[in-house]
Amino acid sequence: MVLSTWLAFFAASWAISISPGAGAVAAMSAGLNHGFRRGYFTTFGLVLGIWLQVVVVSLGLGALVATSSTAFLVVKWLGVAYLVWLGIAQWRAPATPMVTQVEEGVLVSRRSMVLRALMINAVNPKGTVFLLAVVPQFMNLAQPLLPQYLIIAGTLGFTDLVVMAGYTALAARVLGALKSPAHIRAMNRTFGSLFVLAGSLLALFKRAG
């Protein structure tokens, strides 16, 4: 991949990362729930989900999702169900201090946060179709594809690490204002609603063509 092509993709990657979506909601929710240092582990999961999407596309499985109505619908509704489940769980979360959010008496593990975020990006057929539509414009099919996919994955990962750090840090700064149960309950329901909204928007997403 020549430098001029990479710079164009680099610019596109910032737009992809900054655009609001389930990943941004997850990053902000993690920042509010756990503070920046712990909440940032959610971003690692989001990046792993992006990389999984790139692997799917590079192996040609993305083309199956894009062309097969059945495969597309299966992945799509898995994503919808997962986002709605996250929203309901956030709505029902206890109104306790967010830095030490506890699930069933146990501090939420970093591993759980990473896996949860990975699933958010992994079960999103919109991301797969987007990669299929955008990535080929920046690839030279006459050159080896693996190095180009590695560059693409690395670029998307870098921009997401930076952008989601901003979302997480911005949300974490609100922690000081969330001291009363009423404030915390309102925050839980706001982010729960955003997850459900993201799932609803995904439900409306249709395969091109």
C-alpha cells in the first residue's frame, strides 16, 4: 500500500471511529461505570472486534454475509439481541457508586469487559458490509493482500484506541457529579436506552442490493 493510499485510508479511519455507534456508547458507559483506567479495557475489546471483522472479510466470509440473506439475518439479529440485552442489563443495574460497579457481589473483571466489547463489534454485520464496501477502494489487488490487510487492521485499531480513549475519558470526568442514587439511576437508564436504540437501528439496517 503506497503512502498516498494509506493517508487516504487513515483519514477515513478517523471518520469511522468518531462516528457515533454502539462502540462509542460502550466506551462512554465503561468510562462512567469504571473510570478511565479500568474502563479503557473496553476499548481493547472493541479493537479486537474490529480485527475479527477484518479477518472475516479477508477470508471471504464477509462476502457470504453480504450476499446471503440468511447469513446476514442470523448475524444481524444476534447483534440486535446482544445490544438490547446490554441495554436491559444497564437499565437494571443497581444505583451504586460507578467506579466500583459490582455484578452479583463481584467486581466486573477486565476480561469480561474486553469480551463484552469484542462481541459488540463482532456481531455487527453493518461493520462487515462497510468493510466490504470501503476497504477494496484502498487495496491493490495486484499486490500481496495479507500485508495490506495488516496495515488496514493496524490503522483501524490505532484510530479506535485514540478516539475511544477520548470517549472514555470524557465520560469518566462525569463520575464526580454522579454521587446520588438518583443521578446514577438516570445515567444507567440513559445508557441502557442508548444500547437499545443502537440495537433498534441495527434492526432497521438492510443489506445493500
